[in-house]
Amino acid sequence: MTPAHLAVEMEDLPRLRELLDGGADIEEVDGELTLLQHAIDTEIDGHTQTGEPLHVDVTAYLLARGADPLASPLASGAGSALHMAQLRGHWLAVALIEAFVKRRG
């Protein structure tokens, strides 16, 4: 796992910020997932495993940094981050991404 994907996996926003500020690619793909897709996967897994409410901390930060919620790696069967959030029931990420896309125009 790349350092940026590890930061997403650990939901370590300060480390992710440091890596992106240092030149990590916002659209980096590892394990057939972009950073944004990985964030959605991690947020869903955390909710499923702990029962804690869904959150979008990492998703929101990646969108703020320019991640494309409609990008879909060619090798990935996951579709875009938006599609992935819709399929997996991450309603909070869906609402955030839809608002982001609408405002982006």
C-alpha cells in the first residue's frame, strides 16, 4: 500500500495532508482504487465493523483537494467513487459528492 493510501486506510488526515502537500497524486490508484474510492470503502468498513455513525472526513478532505468523484480506474470494477458510495449505501458520501458535482457544474 502506498503511503497516501495507508494514510487514507488509517484515516490519518494530518499525514494525508502532508503527503498531498509533498506531491502525492490526488488520483493515485492502489489496489484498483483511487484515494477517494479507498476513503469511501474505509468509512463504510468502519461503520460496519464498529456500528459508529457514517462519516465523511477523509472523503470531504479529498474532494476539497481536487479528487474527481466521477473518475473510475480502468482496471477497477468499482466504478466511480459516487457509484461505489451509492451501491454500498454510504448515503452521507453520496449527498456530499452530489452537492460537490452540482456546484462544480
